[in-house]
Amino acid sequence: MASGLSMRAPVCLIENSNGQFMVKQKALQVLTTVTQPVVVVAIVGLYRTGKSYLMNKLAGQKTGFSLGSTVQSHTKGIWMWCVPHPKKPNHTLVLLDTEGLGDVEKGDNKNDTWIFALAVLLSSTFVYNSMGTINQQAMDQLHYVTELTDKIKAKSSPKTKQMNDSTEFASLFPDFVWTVRDFILDLEINGQPITSDQYLEIALKLNKGTSDEARLCIQKFFLNRKCFVFAPPAPRKKLKYLEKLHDDELDEDFVESTKNFCDYIFSNAKAKTLSGGGVVTGPRLGHLVLTYVKAITNGDIPCIENAVLALAELENSAAVQRAITLYEEMMRKEVHFPTETIQELLDINVICKKEAIQVFIKDSFKDVNQKFQKSLETELEAKLEDFCKQNERKSLERCRALLQDIFSPLEKSVKQNTFYKPGGYGIFLQKKQELIEKYNQQPKKGIQAGKALEEYLKSKEAVAAAIKQADQTLTAKEREIKEQQKKAQAAAAAAKELEILIWKQEQMNLENEMRQEDELRQMFANMEVERRRILAEQEREQARRLQEQAQSLQELQMSTAMPLNSNVRSRIFRSNFLTVTQEVTVIYCEEKSFTFSFT
């Protein structure tokens, strides 16, 4: 509940219907909104003693809690009014007005005892309101306090000594304020003035030789005690209109006592705390109400320790959930999936985990052996594991989408049989490596980048193997074709070379023939020249011989006086010329390595 807001009127917190207690949900819903520490002031006392008037004054209102003006008890059960604390910022004042004790209409005082016990259990300041003086009759009417040890347990373990319980009660019970209404005596003893507090302490002293259990219980259970006495507020005829009267219409002493009472409560009433030091807030107070009323309804004795442990169980469980929720919110805000490294995620986890544990420690109490904190740490480890898995999942999703985008051109080329050719596997590997490098250069892939790439490449191994097999098969065929082409080319080259050789040989033969013909022509020319020379020589020789012969013949003729005719001379010349020609031709042919025959 915000400090500037308050309830417009009281609501019933615990309804008492036919001796049965029931917690009202409307009041619990109000308490759930009170997140501040609560100062709980409960008032009990006999019915028709003006309890509600004091509670209205504490609320700062003239009306609210029903005052009533007849002998019939108006308030049934316990009513609650939450108002901003007038002197303690960020605190809420919770006022509990109880039904009057000793109502003859109830028949027995069993309910009164439980109302008294609940007021003690729920309050941080307990106000007991009575009439007249603090005398033995007043003590007898306060017999409910003597039954607290039977109605309330401090510990869940069996009690050993009542004194031990009394000590526990003293540390857990609220401060005690006794308000004495319509007090008309003078506060003095033996002629000396005393304070109202001294008056209370004197009244609580045990008389020698007597055993006044009520006095003893008040002394043992309530260590912090305070007393206020109130003069009658107004003449009896005006009491039924008390809530409508202004202060100037009331008794001055009553008005002053009321102011002092309210000032004391505002200044000294402490916030409600639990054993172990936990501060009570609205939701915690609501849980205590439910726990105690449930125990009473079930016929059990309300146990303060069990109530605190149950509240601690509930609160610490809620604190664990709040811490986990905070951790998850911080992690979702700070972690940008996928993280580049696992360490990045772990570093953020350290910060968020520390903050979550601090929130838990702030909201929790009575965490025995750090049971819930250890549970929280276990939960946070599990949450971290979830975030790590989520980080891996986000990384895989990112990487798989990235791989599909980057490698889609390659996959398209595979479908188009681009690489199903000799040498295609090498081209495929080169293209694949280029795309792998492109993938590795992409940012924000996360910690599963390597795994995603490995999975993708493994999924394409069959395709790569098919391309490789096709490449090997086609390459072998191409090699075979090339070998055949090479052999054919070699055979064609050999045939061409042979053809060239034949052509060259023919050319050489032709050249040789031509050369031989030239040589023959030259030889014959030379022979002709030689022949002519020889003929010329022969002719000269013949002429010389003829001349010699003629001379010889002449000489012979002259000696015989017998002349030769021309035919004889011609035959002699011709015979000599052929003989000479044959000799010359044979000589020339031997020099030129030619053989000729003459006929």
C-alpha cells in the first residue's frame, strides 16, 4: 500500500460465526497490497469498554470501527484497518479491533480465549482495555493471559518446562499497553504522586503468600509494558454520541490522555517482526492469519515456530521464484543470441546470478542452512544450462540459414550437372572452399559455427563423392579418347612423315635423275668436245700420217712408180679414224664410270 493511500473503512479480517473462525478474502487481498513493514496494534477487552473509540483515534478518524451504544457487543471476530503510518515513512499502521470479551450471548469464554491469543500472535503492540481500576477483579477478568501457554506454542518440539516457554514467549510476544478507562482515582500512594506506569507495576506485584497467575504471566510474557488511564470522556447521557462529540465537548483529561496514548503508539509501537528478525509485511501478516486460524479450526495449538517456518517456506519459495524471474529477465535483456563465445554468456550469467541472489537474500528470511539459497543456485544453474542450450540452438539456426544462403548457388550448379565433367571435382572443391571462407568471414554465427559447417559438409559428402566418381569416370574416358587420338595422330604423323620421306626420296631420285641427265648431257657435251678435239687431233694425226703415208707412198711410188687410187686411200683413212675414235671413247667412259658398247 502506497503511503498516500489508505482504506476508507475497516474490513472484517477474521469472522467469528457460531464459534467458528473464518478468514475473509477481502481483507487478505488488502494485505497483499501492503508491501511495506506493518506496525500492528491490536486491542482486546471486555465488550462495551470503548476499544473501538481508541482505534478510530489511531486511524485519525472519528468513525470507522463500530462503537455501539447498547449492552450488546457490536464487533464480531477481528476487524482490520490499514492506514499510512503518521510518523514512520514507508510503514503501514494496521489496527485490529477485536470483539468484546465476556459477551454473555456467547455462552462460554472459549472463543474469547482464542480471540485473545490471536490478538497476541498477530500484533506488535497489544492493548488491553479495561474499566475502572487495576484491581483483583480486573486481574481475574484477564485470566485469558494465563491460558496462553495452553493455546500457543513457541516451539514445535514438546515443551519441557513452562519457564522455557515463558522465556520464548517473552522474546516473541508484543509490547503490552494497558488502557484503564473511566479512571476516577488520584494517581498517588502514601500522598506521593505516581505515574500510570508505576501504577501498573505496583498493581502487578505479587502479594506475599498468594499465587496470582495472571500477574505472573503478564510479568513473564510481556517485558515491555505501558499504562494509560483515562477519565470518563463525558457525562453518561452523551456517551452514546461519543464519536460525534468534538474535543471541546469532552473531558480535558480524557482528551489529553487520548492524545498521549496516540502519540505513544505512533512513536513507540514497533514494526511486527518474526523470530529470526524477519520484518512482517502485509502478505506475511495475511499468511500468519491463515496459519493460526487454520490451526485453531483444525483443533491444533497454534505454534509460532511452525507458523514462521511455514511463512519462511512460502516466502523463501516466492523469493526464489522472484530471483529466478529477475535472472531470466536480465539474461534475456543482456544476452544477444547467439553469443560469439560461451565465455561471453558465462560472464553475463555471473552478473545476473549475483543480482538474483542479492534479491533473494533481501526478500528471504530464516533460510535455515541456506536451504533455499542452495536451491536457488541449483535452479540458476539449470536456467544457465537452458540458456546455453538456447544459445546453441540459436547459433545452429543462424548458421544453418547462413549456410543455406551461401551454398545455394553451389547446390544449384550441382543440380544443373555443372560439375559432372572431367575435372569437375576439382572445380567443385575450389568453389566449395571459396564458400567456406565466405561463411567463416560472416559475423554473429555463435558457438555452433564449426559444428553447423561440419554437419552441412557431411550432409553433402554423397554429392561430392558422386561428382568425384563422375569426374574419375569421365576423366578416364577422356584420357582413353586422348590416347586413341594421340595414337591416331601419331599414326597420321608417321604416315605423313613416311609420305614426306617418300616424297623426299622421290625428289632426291628425281634430282638424281636430273643430275644424272645433266651429268650425261654434260658428259656427252664434254665427250662431244673431247671427241671433236680427238677427231681434230686424229685428223691432224691422220693428216700427219696421211702426209707421212703420202710421203711414204710418194716415196714408195717414187720408188715403185705405182700410184694408189682414191678408194684405197679412202678405206685406209676410214679404218684409221674408227680405231682412233673407239680408243678415245673407251678412255672417257672409264673416267666417268660409264660403260658403252659400240656395234
